[in-house]
Amino acid sequence: MADIQYVRVWRLKRGATSEDVEALASSGVVEMQRWIPGVRRLALLRLQGEPTQYIMTLIFVNYEAYVYWRQVEDEAPNYWERYASISAHWEQLCELVTEYIGELVVDTVIDKHM
């Protein structure tokens, strides 16, 4: 079964800085994802030419892991104080523009120095 990739496009809210978003992503957001089984990878991309927009990708080991992650994301703020705090802080800094989910069909590392 192929990995599942989930992509969200975020936009900074007025008054938020890229430094704040990037610091929160590299600490608190990464920490939250480590708590959830089946999350393989998280990446954050600041868009060139659109410094107020980011693409966040999460890769899951399978679709079931993604479904479980969605359940945790929906319910965790009610049960885990740390998760709720990080999620609330993220939503103070960014607004969701759009999101996508799909099966990862090509994911190749190309290293010309091999």
C-alpha cells in the first residue's frame, strides 16, 4: 500500500511573522506529529514570491494512519492541553487556504553524486 500525502496551504494572518510560524512549526507542530502513530514525515515550504504563504505536507504510512490522524486532530484539542495550545497558536498565526490529499505514486530520491 502506498504512502498518503496530505497538503495544506496556509497564509499568514495580519501581524504574524514568518519567524513565528517557522519556529512553531519546527518545534510544537513537529512535536504533535511525533505523538501520532503513522505520521512518516512533515515538511513546511515557504512559497517563493509569496512570502506570506506556506505549503505544509504530511506523509502517512497508509490511509488508515491518515484517518486516525484526522480523528486525533479533531478530538485532541479537547483532551490534550499541549495539542490544544499549539493548535490555537498556529491558528492565531495562519489561516487555511486549501487542502489536498492523495496517494503518493512517485517519490524518488535523485542523487547525482552516487
